[in-house]
Amino acid sequence: MIPFRKMNGLGNDFIVVDARRDGFDLPATRIAALADRGTGIGCDQFIVIAPAQAAATARMRIFNPDGGEVEACGNAARCVAALLLDETGAAEVTIESAGGPMRARRGTGALIAVDMGVPRFAAAEIPLAPDAGNPQALVIEGFSERYGPAACVNVGNPHAVFFVADVDAVPLARDGSALERHGVFPQRANISFAEIVDRGTIRARVWERGAGATRACGTAACAIGALAHRLGLAAPRVTVELPGGPLTIDVSSGRIRTPPARSAALRELTSLCAALRENTPGAWRRELFAAWRSALPGAAHDGLEAE
């Protein structure tokens, strides 16, 4: 049995497993099954807290709903940071990830601020295909005719942003999916469409690599803020309004910082009876029920029993 938490940051929801003591060894197919909202628990990302490999508090591994491991997730970082700050009592924690280290501190109450590091704008660091063109004015045939050039950056993972007049007019599922896997992005990419409201406000919709349309994406907000400032479209401190809520990004220091923002609304599995629904195969019902009960010893289970 694997105890887990269900956490939420700005509309992104996560399954969080602490594997620092017992390790973690689930194949991608099992992660994808757990992430499925119809027959599993359901999540935007599956997060594993692992032992740090360097001078950090812990390491965060991030898996998308398709089971693929990715480099960074800003909202997950705030959720994991909340757990580590509570656990250690420290003023600041450092979280390792495949996309680089992130420092986090607590603001007032439940607010968490994260330093996401330095944005990388060079084509090789994003990365883009050889001879793709200007990374911040990238012409993608079949799409730039409608949306203009893409601006690209790596903020721990690769992002492409189209600045458009009306984000609501974009067929996100169709074009986001096609752009994510376009040949110009050898590691695929997160795709955002952003609408400048004023120099301090940007509306955005995001197609997340390996996850699809999402209510929020912390690294996408970071990418949008960094690129908008670099292109002269916005101030160094800007609020990115996503379907799940606003996230403020500050790049005035040359690093990407999210000032204290509410995240990590921890739900200790008390509402996860819904995951044990009738159409879940019997083996999954037993496994999910056992995991839920092991994570919450003695908790009421609303009349549900394992099959």
C-alpha cells in the first residue's frame, strides 16, 4: 500500500507521494491509471517527494497524466514546499527537480513564495530544433499565420507563448495539441496563448505538455511573465490570469519569482470516496480503498467497503 495526499494549487490538483523512506517504483502505466479521472483517483500531475541528491531539502519528481516524467511544475512546487516548511519549521526550503533547484518560503498564513530560477532564452536551452529561427519570434508554419510568431523560453521546462488579441477565440484543444508535438520542439512543449490586458495584467490559456488543457500552470505563468517583459509588452511584475485563478510573476531581478500566493490547499483524502466509484474495476477499487484507509487510519469511509 502507498499512502498519498491529494493537494491543490491554483486549480491544479496533485497526487503527492512521500517516497523518502520507502522509495517509489510504480511504472508509467500504473501512474497513468491512477491519474485517470474516470477510473482512478484523478490528477493533473503525480508528484513524488524523494531524497535530495545534493544540498537541498528534498527532490520533487513530476509525472504527467500520461505517465511521462517532466522537469518542473510551479504549482506542485508550492504544494511540496508547504509540506516541507511545515515538517522542518525552516524559514526556507530548497526543492531539487529535473528542471533545476527551486527555493521556497512561507508568506503570511498559508501563502507560499517560490524562486523558480533564471529563465533560459537560447534555442539550444529551450530546446528548439536546429535552425528553427529566432526563439522569441519563432515562425511556425500553419499557426503563425493566425497567431503571429511564438516566443519561447525554458523555465525548468520548455514553453512557447503566442501573444494574441483574444485568448477565448483560440481552439485550444485542436491547436495546443498539434503545437505541443510540432517538430520544432524536440522535447515537445507547453503551449500558451496570452492576451495583454495592460502592462500589469495578462489573460492566458494553457495546453500543458502531456496533460492537455489545464486550469492553471505555474511554469506557464512564469514563461508568460518573463517573455512579456523581455518583449516590452509588460512590466517586470505582472499578474497572469488563468482559468483557475491569478498568479503574480516578478522578473525584476532577472530571476523568476512568484510572490506569496495561496496554494497547497491540502485535502487529507477525506473526499476521495468519489474515486472508488462503481465503474472502477474490482482490483483497482480494493487497491484505492486500501491506500486511502492506510493514509487515514480510523477515518470514516462513508459506507464504502472494499470488494
